[in-house]
Amino acid sequence: MTMRLSRTKFIVLFLAFSFAFVFGTVLILNQPPLSFFGTESQGAWRSTVSTFVSPIKIVLLGPLFPVLKFLHRDPDTPPPFFIATFAFYWSILALALHHVYRRIRP
């Protein structure tokens, strides 16, 4: 018995886990939002974990790097702009992953 995940539910779950991942790397690992690898100011374990999660962060935030740099130019950019940008890109990424998943497992 296989459980089929609807496209909408998959996108909602993907967005929720993506936001949790990004906020976790910023809050728990004490990593700057636009940094992909560990920094010197982190402890040894935080730097090691940052190195392990960096490929995921590159996929989730790498293509958004120019947009994020542009939005960070203005220090008063409202957070909804960042959230909308993340949600738009991650929805497209989730649709592509869901399509590939459906092709592999009919």
C-alpha cells in the first residue's frame, strides 16, 4: 500500500520544512543568512554542522542570492518581500521535485 501525496500538500510541506531549515540555520547555528559555509565566529560543532548542511542551503538559497543582495541594500526592506521571494522560488522547486517524484514512482 502506497500513500500518494497530493501536489498541494507536497508544496505546503516543502515550504514549511524549507522555512524551518533556513530559520534553523540562522538561529541555531548562528549563521548569517547570506553565508553558505561556516564562519570563524561559530563554535567547532556549529562550523562542522554548517559544512554538512551547506549543499542543502546552496540549493535552497543559491539562486536567490542576487535577489537577496538586492533586497538587503535597503535596510528597511519589509520581511514580506523576503518571504514572498522564498515562497515563489521554493514553490517552483517543489513542483519540479514533485514532478520528478511522480515520474519515478507512478
